[in-house]
Amino acid sequence: MQVIITDNDHADIDTERRILEEAGVPFRLEQCVTEDDVIERCADGEIFLNQYAPITRRVVEALPNLKLVVRYGVGVNNVDVEACTEHGVQVENVPDYGMNEVADQAIALMMALLRKVVLMNDYTKTEGWDYTRSVPVHRLSELTCGVIGLGRIGREFAKRAHALGMKVIGYDPYFTPGEEFSFVEQVDLDDLMGRSDVISVHCPPEHAMDMFNKDAFARMKDTAYLINVARGGIVNEADLEVALTEGQIAGAALDCMENEPVAPGNPLFAHENLLVTPHMAWYSEEAADELNTKVAEEAVAFACGEPIRYPVNHLD
């Protein structure tokens, strides 16, 4: 089967090359940006390793040879899964490659907010040596951490927050805690919004877009912090800007935003109680290598008629 890497912004494709060549699976790299790019350059492709290039209904219908799309990552928002299913195209993602990194990033952002690390770093370097600029800071064991979404990443985050001594409450209608997560008090969303000193978002975007809007901010404590390492669009950024301006919440940290990449002049960036990282929560050298490895391994397994590990859709 012909494998095509539709697009890739990594430093190299050495890992994919090694795995595919060892298996004797032919492949090539394209750098497609538009639907037309994919249709024109990838017509002979049966397996796509796909990063950002749009795999839309139009693309799927124009490429009858296509049998598998493997996404570099968890989200499949640039792939029309419904159209793929209708045309017998298997879709895969890699949901487990960076779960520890994302949980770690959420913890790092939470600690930076609660301990006001960035604020005090900037203040101390530019204005003076005075801890009172940080007031108030509270003991972690006195705080309640709300976790929205208790899948792989949410559970890892919850374990870390619990280890820091925080009370952990969680909202996820599909979560069954079991003994390992008996420390998580399951609550409804309204309860979590009202009780949490920190809310960390780890849910998929499908049913959560605009979850944090003006109504949500009104339900939160004015001393509470919001962390989003899940997807852009879950937080209404215009409403967040108002909430930060009016002091409806104490602060926020975002690793993902709408319409990425985001220009430096974004009005949100003027708030000293907002932390932003450039959709990097997934990243470590080890996670990047694991992602590239698993994407290539799934292509080889499919090409060789072996079972795949990460199906997103189910074909008849």
C-alpha cells in the first residue's frame, strides 16, 4: 500500500522513514495545505499520515484509493470522520502519546497561577523585592481542584493534584472511579463550577464548545482560576477577556486557543493574570518520538492486514 505523509512540521521524519522502510512499505512526504493540494498530490495514496491538511468530504470523495487516515495527535477535527465512514475509510488517532506531558503542563500552569510565579518573577526583576505584591497566596491543602473530563489525561492530572494535597472533585458522566480514584468526589457541573478554587479542563471538544462563557464565569468563585489544556473554543475568549477585566475570576491559563496561531497583540495577553503557552502541553522529546513511532506503526499494521490499536470510527 502507498503511504503518503500529507503534511508534517516536525524537524524530520526519520522515525517514520525507519519503520516504514524496514516493513517494505512505500511512502513519500508531501506538504499539503488545502483540499486541492491533497487531491492533486495524493491521488495514489491508500494510507495518509496526516497532521493539519484538510481531509474533507470533498477530498474523501475525490480519492477512491484512500483506505486509512492516521492523525498525528488526539484530535480529528480536520478529518471528516462521517464522510470517511460512509466511504469505508478507517480513521485513527494516537490518544495516549502525550498524556503525562499534558497533565504535567496543567499542573505547572496551576502552580504558576496559585503561587504567582510569573507575576512575581516579572515584578521582582523590574520593580522590587517585596513578597506582598503576591498577596493572597493560599495553602494547597486548603484548596479544591475541579477536573472536567476524567479520561486518560484528566485522571493523570487528578492524581497529581491529589498528591499535592488538594481536594479533588470531578465532572465526567462516563467516569467510574474505582478504588484507584476513590479520592475523586464526583459532582455535577454546576457544583464543580461553584466549589472549585481551580478548574482544569480535560474533556473532548465535541460537546464542550463554549462551555466557559459569561454564564460559567458568573458561577465561578471570583478567587478561582481556570486552566484549559484541552482544545480552543471550549473557552469563550471574548467572555474570558471580560471576566478578567471585571475580576469575575482570579486568572486563567491557556495552552490552546481559537484560531491558532494567535498574534501577540491579542487583547487577552494584556492581563498579567493570564498565562499562555503555544499549544505545547503535549510536547516532550519522548512524546514526540512516541507519536511518530505509533503513527508509522499503525500504517504498517494496516498495510500488513494486522489489527490496529486506535480506531476512531467503526466500519461495517
